[in-house]
Amino acid sequence: MHIKKNSVILFLGVFLGFILSVGGTVVADRDTLNNTDVPATKTITLPYEELRVFTEVFGRIKRDYVEQVSDKKLLEDAIKGMLSGLDPHSAYLDTEQYKELREGTTGQFGGLGIEVTMENGFVKVVSPIDDTPAQRAGIKAGDLVVRLNEIPVKGMTLGEAVKIMRGKPGSDILLTVIREGEEAPLKITITRAIIKVKSVKNKILEKDFGYLRISSFQSRTGQGVVDAVKKLEKKNKANLKGLVLDLRNNPGGVLNAAVEVSDAFLEKGLIVYTEGRIKNSEMRFNAAPGDVINGIPIVVLINAGSASASEIVAGALQDHKRAIIMGYKSFGKGSVQTILPISSSAAVKLTTARYYTPSGRSIQAEGIEPDITLARVKLESLKVSEFKPVKEADLSNHLDNGNGKNKKKTDKEVTEDGLDIRDYALHEALTLLKGLSLLNR
């Protein structure tokens, strides 16, 4: 079936555990289908012996535990344990978490601006969000947070760690981070702020070549991409010859947005489909006619921080040979979670399906392999030696060049086209687009 814009709200999970956007709302695991009526497929036989053991343990805790514990807490903890044992994405959502999940697609929340999960007892950064305190402070995808304000993270749940990282905008928090390649832990101070995420950004790299950056998939991202393409063509004062679509460190978001972005560049065909055990977990999304950039070459940039909805877009464009995927292998989050309300204030988030690219690939735990894998290099300006070679301009009473003005020096690390020379992947993408443009002639 063809799904039109703004129809079904199906959220694409952003990562492991509760993957939370620290300091504000739970925006992770947004690959979730809100569903209040999941039919039973067969009669469930109760495991009486196992339930007897559960009841026995429940009674022992009530009678013998050192402190009195309420029935509500014991049963909620039992549900949490039952769900967490299934996979990293299934979870029990209490009142606060359920509310945050429902509000998590608005694009505005308070905190540090990072998507996180748990790994080996530590908080792992999946990706920093563009233009947030965390990104500006230097937090990177893959960082392991081991201390929060000198409090060890080991032994905390992800929810407990997130509560510490949340706080009043303008207040500081000290993160102790272990980073691959660094000999010692890093101490990074971040000032909390209200995070306003701008989903789509655009700019002209150089004449006839555009750049679109999608930092997350929100409810209006699809329309944002269409509008951004129009702005690029207006800035360029002509049709574009190539486009870079940057999905690096994009943790995912709303599935409808991923479908709409893919649809914007595809004339026809399957975009993504899901399969699971229950009937309503099986869905197919197809592209409608119309390509907003009329078939010009696209290079999609991905990395290990590209997950879920990002992987759907990259996978669809790759399978249809509509774009060349460049960068590094993506995160590998290919499951769908269904939100099952169990009361007006709580819900269960349960993994109910896997999603597949048009060619039938499951990305779960595999990720998207780029068509062109880039070498892991770092580009930067060379430091000027203290011992400069003697030039004509250094000689006493040297002859003026006749222009009447001396050329001003600049220390900007940019190329002639205005790009940051340290963004190796973007330069490679632009170079490839230029070559493809010549071939198209």
C-alpha cells in the first residue's frame, strides 16, 4: 500500500535500552507503533509451576525483606525485569517515561543533547545532537561515560543516570569519559540548556552542488527536505547538478519521516517493509511518483551513529541504486517497537517486528555497508615551523610589489569553496558528485 504523508505514526527506534535523549525527553526507541488493540493470536496456557515459584518469592520478600516494600513496586519491578530480559528495546514505561515518549517528537526538550544507551554497565553515547551543549563541548559517538559529577555510573540503571544528567538549564555537569584512542579518561564540563533541534539544514557547497543535513527524523522532516531543496535551487539560481545527503550521527526518529524523505528522491518502488508475528506488525511503504531533484546524483554520508530511520533511508536509496552510500558502517538498529498502554499512565514498549530494505535485507545487528568505505583520517592544517625560510619580503628595503596594499593573512581552515578542510567525508562526497556530474553529461 502507499502511505501518504502524515498518516500512520510509526516510530523508529533510536537504539538500545531506553535510548534516552539526556536531560529532557525520552526520544529514543521512536520506532514504535502506537497500538491499543493487538489481537491475541492463540490461547495462552498459564505456566502454573513457574507462577507458584513467583508467588513464593513475592511472599518471602513481603515477609522477610529488611524493609517494607509496596506491592506496586514489587510488581512493577517484576514487569521491568521480564521485559528487559527480552531485548535491549523492550521496556516498561512508567508515568513519566510514557509521557516523555509521547512528547518526544516535537523537536524541543531540555538537557545536554545526546542520545545514549547502556553498555557493560556504563552510559554509551550513540550520537551527540547537532548544535547542542554536548556537541559543542566535544562529546563524540562511542564515548563511554563512567562518572557523572564524580559519581560512578557503574551500578546505575540508564534511567538513574539520565536523571542525574537532567537539570536546570544553565547548570553544569561534569562527565568523565573514556574515548577510544585516548590514553586517559577525559573530563568534560557541559552546561545544560533547552534543546531546540532543527531537523533539516541546507547550504550550497559550491555552484550547482547542494548539501542537506538531517540531524533527526521528526514529524515534519519530510516536508522540511522538500522545502530545503527549493531553497537550495533558489540560492544556486539554477537546477542543482548533485546533492550530498548527510545522515551522520542521526539516531533516527519517526518512521513516517524516513519514508517521506526516501519518497522525495524515488519515483516508484518499495521503500521499507516490516514483518512480525502479529498481523498488524506487517506493513509495506511504497514511493509515489515524483523526484524533487529530478534524478541528479546523490551521495549519502553515514557512520556508526546513523541508526534506525537513517538506515531505512540509506537502505532504500542504496537498493534502488538512487544514491551512492559513503562513509562507515551504520549502527544496525532494525527492529520495531509497539507501545501497548496498560493504563492511562503507563505502557509496555514491546519489540514486535523487524524492518527490511526493499531487497529484503534485515539491518538488525548488521547495519548498512557503504558503497564506498572511507579511510579513517584526520585533516588539519600543519603547524607553521618556528624556523621560517627567508623570503624576498623578509629582506631589508625589499621592493614593494606595486599594488599599494599588503595581502592580509588568514588562518581560516577552509578551502576555496568555503568547506571546513577537516571534514574529509564531505570533501570526498563533493569530489564524487563532480565526477558523476561529468559522466551524466
